Amino acid sequence: MPGSAAVNAAIFTAGALLGGGIAAVVTSKKNQQQQVLPTRPVPISVPAPTPVPAPVVQVGAGGKPRFIESEQMIVSPVLKYGHPGPVSDFIQRQAYVAAYDRRLRHPAWTAEHLTLASLGKSRVSPPEESGGDRANSTFKEDESLPVTFRSRLADYFRSGYDRGHMVPAADAKISQEAMNETFYLSNIAPQVGDGFNRHYWAYLEDWCRRLTGNFEDVYVFTVPLYLPKKDTDGKWRVTHEVIGNPPNVSVPTHFAKVVLVSKPSSPSTPDKLEVSTGAFVLPNAVIPDDTPLTSFIAPVDAVERAAGLTLFSNEVKAGSKHICQTTNCEVLVRRFDDTRKNVKKIGAPKS
């Protein structure tokens, strides 16, 4: 394994994700310039102002977080012959929902609601006998998407990248059909294989599932990101590979896991929920097993700005603790491809 200095350089060069670096990636609040819509009247009739897109997760009845499906389109006579987009195809499956990015040809985001019951671990609601088996699933193109914008199996062939699940198959064991749906290419993005998709990324997915042991509800968002890197001339640029022949599928520079968990604040107040949130941004690169998960912590706001998404409402953010304050933010290393299959915990570095 390379020296620690070289490894750290390889992992953290793209965007300097931690501490003040994430602010540089998405620009600081002081210097941030927001897009201003034109105020001059447009000489056409518009039925009504377009409302601001709702956050994906809002506070529902009793303070319980809930998903919001929001698809809003500007209506105008100018567009009577067609709306050019951009269009994110909303996808609803048994185990997850997602938005597909037609330009990048991978998900813009995916969202899951994990519970002990959904993972087949609940004693109250035991799993069905016909649960999913990964051995019976195969990768396939999503024929519900327009052919022009669809990612293809051939795009990944000999690309050097894994077909990385945004919603892992292990999260969809409720049925074989649910697991099969995680193998649609509309749930896939190119990921570095050895050292990332098959290892550290899998450890993080496992950590998300293990949260159901401590929390009643676990919401998991996976967001592909394209973050800038500072070049030798001092300027920031976004550079990424595109795979396929012709080049079709973009390769994200980073991936984010954003979680929201909730549980009753006390046995005597089951309707009063304690909510925690957190975000982790990982480079699409080889990550050593001994890297602490806490080294990838990023503000949820920073992920939202970088991705152009609104994941949580301001009410959710203001009323939540950080996930690492309410549970251990450490992954379990499970090297099933090693002969010894060692299992060890990776926590925060000792002071």
C-alpha cells in the first residue's frame, strides 16, 4: 500500500472536501453569487408563477419525516410545441425512488426508507419466504426511459469501472422483484471497483443498514457529484471521464450518502421524535480500509448546493442533531474477497 501522504493526496485532491475545502467547492456564502431571475415583464401570458421546488423530505403529521413527490413544469404558450427540459425522469420502485439524469445517464439521486422490517430483520414482521437473492438478478437496461437518453450495458463493457448500485441490492431483500429493480442501469453509476465499490463504499452501505438497529426510521439519499479540483494555475475546474462508444455515461468525481434517522425521544413520549441528519462525501477513487468515516463528513447544505438539490426542509435541518452525535460513525471492514475475511472497526483517529 502506498505511503500515507501519497494515499491522502490521491483521495482528497478533488475539491479539498473537508473543513474549509467543502466551502471552496461549493463557494463560500460571502462570495456566493446566486442566479437572479429577470424582473422585466415577458410579453407572453404566464398562468401563474412557478413555485419553489419543495424539499424532498419535509416534516409531516406528528413531526414524522415524509417524502414529498414534486414534479413542477413551467407552463407557457412559448412551449406549446414541446418543453426542452432538462427533464429528470422520476422513478418509483418497490424499495426506492429516484430521479434519472438524462444528460449524465445515471441517477441524479436515489432515496430509500430503511427499517428492520424492510430489511427482513424484524421479529414482529418476519421476511417473506420468497425474499430476494442477488444470484437471481442481472443488470439490465431500463426500457421505461427514452432510448436516446438510456444508459446501455455496452457503455460499461471494458470501461474499467464497476456498475455501481446507488441503491444497493442488499437493501431490497423484501422480494425478488424488488431486488431485480436495483439492477436497472437507471440505478447505476460508474464507480472505481477494487478499493471503492467493492470495499469502502460497501462498508458505508452496510453502516446505513445497521442504523436500523438503533433508529425506527432510516432515510438514505445517494447523490452522484461533480466537484471541482484546483489546478496548478490556481483555477478550479471540473474534469471527469465519460464512458461508452460513443461516449454516453459520465463518471462522477464523488458520491454522497446523506442520511436522516428518527426514533422516539423517550419511551414515555413515543410521538415525539428525535431526528438526526448527516452527509458523507467520498471520492470515486481507491480508499484505504483504515480511513475513518468521519473524515468524509460534509454539511448537508454543501451537498445540496453542489448537486442543485433540496433534500431536507429548513425545519428538518433546524430541529435535527448530527448523526455522529447520536450513533457511532464507524464502518465495519468486511473483506470477503480476502482468504482470512478479517472484520475490524474503523473509528475516529485517536488523539
